[in-house]
Amino acid sequence: MATGYKDVECRSWPTKYRGPIFILALKAEPSAEDLHYAEYMCMREGCPMPTDYKLGGIVGIAYLSDCVTSSKSRWHEEGAYGFVMTQARPVPFIPYRGM
């Protein structure tokens, strides 16, 4: 079932944290390759491709409910730690200087 939201975010490190987590938009303009990939993913997931988006801030919130080393999620990458996200939702844009 397409939801338009990733249910797993992969990282090279594990986390014991469980709880709310902000979803950040990158600070730099996306490359043509990034935009092509985003368009592909939106078509695959059945969500509209954003035409007006802001950069460098908080765009959503989710609940980090688990950290796994294997998952049936299409978003999980072999060998990575999968941060399992639930209850994802957009929020009004909040400018934020991430790391």
C-alpha cells in the first residue's frame, strides 16, 4: 500500500533512541539526479511530485519506533541499520540549520 512516506530510514550506525524525530529538508538545491530519483519514487509510491518545496528546515515529524538490521521494507538496504518510522506526517515548514 502506497503511503507517500518512507517507513525505514537507513543509516550506518545503530540507535537506542525511540520517540519523536524531525524530518529535515536538505539545505542545498537537489541535483538533477536527485530530482529524477524523487520523481521516480513519487510515481512508484503514488504520491504527487512536489513542485514548490522549501529547503533547510523541518518538513515533517515521525516516531522512531525501532532500529533493525533486516526488514521486508522496500526502503531497507542490506547491511544498514534501519530506523523504523511510524506515524509520519508533514508539519508547516520551520527553518532549521541541521548538521
